[in-house]
Amino acid sequence: MSKLLTRRKFIAGAAAASLLAGCDSHPITGFLGAMKDWNQGFEGAIFSPARMAPELPPSAATPEAAFPAYFISDEMPDVPDNWSLTVGGLVDHPMTLTLDQLRELPGTAMCVRHHCVEGWSAVAAWHGVRLSDVAKLAGPRAGVRYVEFKSFDEGYWSSWDLGSAMHPQTLLAYGMNGHDLAVGHGAPLRVYSAVKLGYKMVKYLTEVNFLAANTGGYWENQGYDWFGGV
Ligand SMILES: Nc1nc2c(c(=O)[nH]1)N[C@H]1C(S)=C(S)[C@@H](COP(=O)(O)O)O[C@H]1N2
Ligand SMILES: [Mo]
């Protein structure tokens, strides 16, 4: 399969994702059919139901002007023209996804509290696609144990344990509080999760890589806890 997912194949993929999301009364065809040879045990282990972290009503959201925007670049990063997300590593179907393609996937939203190790916390609703749905399209291989996230912000990156990455409350988020993600908060796409501390949630995302090895992270390599759970 080509690196660039064609629109037709992508739509088949989106259909496969919604089938996998729980409606499996349809015949297994196309992209989903191609995935039937997955290692079933591995699939069960990584996409098994997880305990859900507490969510808050959208009315609990912090006024946005009071929600810090934090990035390591000296100035707010410039969103590259023709931005796209690369999904690769040890996967059967490496992909390059545009923002429109991501928006066509089944989406979800959650309102949760953000915890930064520097001592602040704030609440927002985040909108996007479950990383586990993107993983189902990419088809991680049995040796995968980690997921690495890279950004266009001065090389900021993080790597996660596969279980946290596949948690149903771990999103590739393109929206916040009902509108598009602002550049300050990581546009066009960031990781957002109810189960991790702020520094694990890479903004300005460019790459998601499914890997056998732990590749550390920007803050993790300077002493912050690598797991970084909430
Ligand atoms: N690319 C990138 N992602 C990043 C950071 C960063 O500097 N660059 N900072 C992290 C930290 S420490 C926190 S607390 C959150 C902040 O997210 P916010 O700016 O939306 O509040 O982003 C995380 N993701
Ligand atoms: Mo942070």
C-alpha cells in the first residue's frame, strides 16, 4: 500500500474504524478485510476496555484566557503549509493523513482537567479522534510496545507506553471548547489524554510512530517521570 492513503482507501478506512468501534454486523470487506490477519491476541491486549478517567461538564471549563499556552519555542510555532500527520513505525499500513481526513474519522470529545507538573491546572473540552482508531487503521505489529509523538516545535517529543496511548480517552485533538485548536494550544493537531500529565501531551504534532523501543522525551530526558500518569 502506498504511503499516501488515497481518498478512496481512506474512506474505506474510516468505514473500517466505525465498524471496529462496535458495529460489526456488516460484511468484512476492503481495508477491514486486510486487517483480519492481525494477531488476535495482540489486538485484544491493546484495544481492551480500560478504566475511564473522570470527566467534567463543559461548564467547568476554565476561561480560555486563563488556560496557559506553553511551548518550548521562543515564539509561537508557525504551522507549516501543507501540514500532514505521518503515522509509521512498525505498522502494516503507514499513512499520511491531512487534517480533513482526520476530521472525517469518527470523532469524540471529553472535558477533563489538565495537570502541569509546574503546578498549574486548568479545564477544557477537547475534540478529536481516538488514537486507538488511528492505530486500527495503521495496524501495529505484534512487537510494538511504545508510541512516539514528534512535533514541529523545536524538536519537542515524547514516547508513551502502548496501553496509555490506546486508552479510549487518548485523542489526537483538533478542537478545544467547541472551536478549532488555537495555535497556542497546539494547532493543527495535538495529543490530548485524560490519563497523562501535561508534558506527555505533544502539541504541534507531525508524527506518530509505533515502536518496539522507548525513545524517551524532551522533558523525560531531563528528569521528569517517563510514565507521567495523572
Ligand atoms: N510541542 C510541544 N508540546 C508540548 C509542550 C511543548 O513545549 N511543545 N509542552 C507540554 C507541557 S509541559 C504542557 S503543560 C502542555 C501545555 O498545553 P497547553 O499549552 O495547551 O496548555 O503541552 C505539552 N506539550
Ligand atoms: Mo507542563
